Amino acid sequence: MDMNLPKNLVNPYDTELFAAMCKALAHPARIMIVNYLQQIDRCLCGDIVDMLPLAQSTVSQHLKCLKDAGFIKGEVDGPRTCYCLDKTMLKKFSLMVDALGKPTSERLWR
């Protein structure tokens, strides 16, 4: 593991956060949103609605779930919201997945 991580990632494991993040990714539309935001960096909610075969209200629910789990951030710009990935949280999730199943002595978390 990279020990040159920001301090908030050195001890990344929190079982409740990890479970919430896994639950947030437990829907194909949310995985598609995360992948889409990874490719384009940031976009408006309407762009995500155009990308998915779902109603705007359904996309908004998925965005809320991802935001609550820490995967994305939303910045209000007048009547619109611009979304982007929280790359620090995505890295934290990646570290938690990588550490899953490893003996405690090999993990950065306990």
C-alpha cells in the first residue's frame, strides 16, 4: 500500500462507511454514474439523465445515494447541480476493498 497517502487515508477502514459505500454501489445505474463521472470529471444532473434510460427523479435518487455514501459531490449552480467524483473517497474505498480479507497484520486498519 502507498504510505504517501493523505492522513485521512492512512487508516481508511471504517466498517459502517465501507458497508454504506458497498450498498451505494449495489445498483447498476449507480455504477454507471460513477464510471461516467470518472470519464468526464464533472457534469450536470441533466447530462446523467441523458446518459441513463431512467427518469430524472430516479437519477436524482441514485445521485443522492452516491452523495450520501461519499462517492460524489454536488455543487449547486443556480437551478442546476454539477456533480463530480470525490476522488479521495473513491481511493479510500479502493484501499478498503484491497484490504478486505487480508490478515489484520497486513492491513492499515484494525
